[in-house]
Amino acid sequence: MAEVLVLVDHLEGEIKKSTYELLTAARALGEPSAVVVGPAGTAGKLADGLKEYGAAKIYVAETDSSEFLSPEVSVLSSLVESKDPAAVLIAVSADGKEIAGRVAVRTGSGLLGDVVAVSPEGTTHSVFGGAFIAEAKSNTAHPVITLRPGSVDAEPAPGAGAEEAVEVAAAGGRSATVSSREPITGGDRPELTEASVVVSGGRGVGSADDFSVVEALADSLGAAVGASRAAVDSGYYPHQFQVGQTGKTVSPQLYIALGISGAIQHRAGMQTSKTIIAVNKDPEAPIFEIADYGVVGDLFKVAPQLQEEVAKRKG
Ligand code: FAD
């Protein structure tokens, strides 16, 4: 069976949920091979999870991330050349998109970006802010595919997980190295792109102080906090939590939009959420066009009531 390379996204010895989704999606195209790039000892911590989700092989490239910029690019490129896989799967993220583009250029592969479903016939993409679904197919061998987190349900399937070491070659002429890497987290809250529930606030929240209303509802649900660009530009919430075309792409089980109008650029980052609840005092707000449940009302009244109801149900 054809091999499918899956780049493992991991942080501090933990596999990100998006990797399990990639391993699940890869099975539709062939036999998944996980590619782990990280400091010595990383693969040992991740192997059980990768096997549980169907990794037949685990390629291990040991490197200190400060040694090279994006060592994943050289590792994946050399694996594409030596193994001739059916495809390369990478999760959509700022890093993932950059790695995918560079691997595609280096290996002369087609690049299929922001995919929401894969099959042997091709890929499905959510385009123009989720307004259209497009089907695509690469005309080259081993296409590089970036899959949007949350678009595939991760399902376990046992894999042999045979480990194989891979060399990390420095690219010629490389002069830049990484001096430090700080993971961006929202404190005790789940990571925005990994969270199964996201509560986002927009300009309607009105101030940085009042974002505590958004945070309180998020915490009652164990959710991540997001923000619209207008909220970020107004200084209400930090940029790393921006959802949308120029922010993060999220696809949680539940997305709650508080005081967000629903501009196309915001929708681009959240429209594939499984269930969308919008709270907006303007009944004409475009967010209601895509909301599964809409509440026309003042977020400062509705959010605390929702929070109270959640607390009651938790008992
Ligand atoms: P507004 O459009 O001002 O909406 C605020 C909403 O809050 C209104 O609908 C109002 O009725 C409601 N409201 C006010 N008070 C209350 C209250 N008390 N209770 C309930 N509702 C209330 N935007 C993004 O979000 N993410 C992006 O990544 C992004 N990228 C962009 C890229 C480009 C190139 C461009 C041009 C724009 C981009 N934008 C992005 C901006 C986008 O076009 C919108 O301007 C932005 O999404 C609006 O944010 P908002 O909905 O919070 O604010």
C-alpha cells in the first residue's frame, strides 16, 4: 500500500489533536507514516499515541530546533525523494502552511491548501471564507496537503509504528537559526486551534476590561478564547487570539460569537465550526446567516445567563 507522510505536530512531549486527525485522514490515501522532528527522546514520548492512531512507520529526525530554521522542511523533502509517498499531510497553522509551501517548492509537488476532506479522488476545500466548497486534485506525484484542524474526526486504528532514523541535513547557505521558541498559550485554557469549544468576542464587547465576560463564559465551558480583528485592533485582546483570514483558523465542535458582526474575513477562520451560536443586538448582523442558534440581545445580559445555565447543568 502507498505510504502517506504525516508531519507530527507536538508541544512539550504532547501530540497535538490535529496530528491524530491527519493520521485518520491519511488512511483514506494509503498507509500513514508519522514524521517526528524534535530533540532526542521526543519520539519515545510520542510513539504510543502515533501507533494508536495507525502510524505504520515512525520516521525520527532528532534535532535541536534552534539548530536550523524549520528542520521539518529538509526532513520531509528528503523523505519525499527517498520514499516517493502518495502524499504529505500537514496540519493548517502558521508554521504548517510555511513548511508545506517550502516542501512543495523543493520537491516540485502540487500544494493543496486549507483542505477539509481528503479522498483518493481528490481534496475538498472551503474557499472564499467558507462561502464555497471546491474540489481539487493535484497533477503531480506526492501532493503536499494542509488539512484544517477539526475538519476530520480522529479515530484510533492500530499501527505497527516501526521506527526509522532520518538524517537532518542543513540546507546549503543557511545563515539563520532560531534563538528561542515560546509556545503561545492562553494560560490554563486550551490552545485556540485545538479547542473543542471556542468563545470569541468582537468589537461589541467594548473594552479590554469587559473581555472578562467572554473569558468567564469560556472558562465555564472549558473553552478557548478568541477575538475578532476589530477587537484586537481596538486593543481589547492580544493578536495571537485573532480568528479569521489574517488570524487563526478554528473548527471546534462549538463556536460562540459574542458581539461579532460576521464579516467575511472573520467567517473565513470559523465557518467550518460544527455548531455556531451568535449573540448580537443587531438582528440584521450577517453572523446570523451562518449561526445554528442566534440570540438577538445584549451580550452583557446573555453571556452571564448562559454561564449560569452551564453552571446549573454541571450541578
Ligand atoms: P463590528 O463589525 O464592529 O461588529 C460589532 C458587532 O457587535 C455589531 O454587529 C454590533 O451589533 C454588535 N454589538 C455591539 N454591542 C453589542 C452588545 N452589547 N451585545 C451584543 N452585540 C453587540 N476580521 C476578523 O475578525 N479576523 C480577521 O482575520 C480579519 N482579517 C481581515 C483581513 C483583511 C484584509 C481585511 C480587509 C479585514 C479583515 N478583518 C478581519 C476585519 C473584518 O472585515 C471586520 O472589520 C471585523 O471582523 C469586524 O469585527 P467585529 O465583528 O468584532 O466588529
